[in-house]
Amino acid sequence: KVARVMADALEATLFRPDEATVEVLSEFDLLGFGSGIYYSRHHKTLLNLVSRLPVVENKKAFVFSTAGVSDRLVEKNLTKNHEALRNKLADKGFNVIGEFSCSGFNTWGYFRLLGGRNNGRPNGEDLKRAWDFAASMKLKAQR
């Protein structure tokens, strides 16, 4: 949901990590990289995609995620949860110009037995924040 809203705000193309190729990604000036958070990091398919990218110059990127924890913990853990992806992007020469995270629906482990945690998340407010964030990334990238 968050990725779709951000793509709409940016009037951009949305790719899954297994669909994105180095050639296609090289055509864009601004790239957003995001997924759910799994064990305090982005999904391994996204991290693997970034590992395959060549070193770039003057490419701007932003990082986003959803996490199956409370809003308070999303904010508290944002830096830690994004660290692996942010570092991989920096190693590839990307300038990470922003980061976004919000709560997401969680059915991992015993939460599945309880019907999940954060039902309905990301919600309308989260998606509005995601839209606004993406729009700000578009403006920041143009500077």
C-alpha cells in the first residue's frame, strides 16, 4: 500500500525487487527502496537487489518501510531498521535524501494465532503521510 501511494505521488513506476533490473533502474534520477521490516531489516530480496547494483554518481534515493510494531517503536527503531539498506545504498554511491516508516499489519509468530497485530495498518493517515513524504522527496530531488 505504501509503495503504491508513493509511486502515485511521484507519478513513478513501481517495481518489485525481482522485477527490477540494473538497466531499468539506471534510467531514473530518484529511486525509492522499501519493504516490510523482517528481524530489524528490509526484506532480503531488496537487500540483494541493492547488492547487485553498480556504483553510481549523483543518484538520489529514499528508504521506506512498514513494521509490525507500535507507532512509538516504529519511530524509535527507524534508524536501526533502515541501517542495513541505507549503508548498502551509501556504499553504492547513492545520496539517501529521506526515510519513512509506519506501522504495518503483523501476522508473524503468535500474532497469527491472535488474528494479527496492527489490523488495518497502514491506514488512511499512514498513507497520507506516505504521500506527503514522497511529494517532499520529489521536491528535494529537484534541488
